[in-house]
Amino acid sequence: MEEMTYEEASRKLEEIIEKLESGTLSMSEAVKLFEEGKSLTKICYEHIEKAKGKLTEVKEVLGKLVEE
């Protein structure tokens, strides 16, 4: 899967969830979409973890500035 932004992956994941919830898919289509959803979930999680890391760095720098 190509590099996706969090927003792109999240939007695609929502589309997949809607399709899965519709109940109109064949078993093979549902399994394929489920697997794609797992990959998209991983992409979203990685973006969130990366953002958390950056926020932690900013918090530490700001904390040091306040202490000075």
C-alpha cells in the first residue's frame, strides 16, 4: 500500500466498515476488505504513535524553557 496520510487511511477505513456492515458482500469480498482494513488500521496507528512522539518532544522542550 502506498504512503497514505492519517486522514486518507481513516477515510478509507470508514468506507470499508460501511461496506462490511451493509451485509451485502460475499464472504471472499468481506475477507479481502477485512484484510485491507487491518492494513489501514496499522497505518493509522503508526501515524498516531508518530504524532505522540512529536508531542512528547515538544512538551519536553517547552518544559525546559519554562524551567529556565
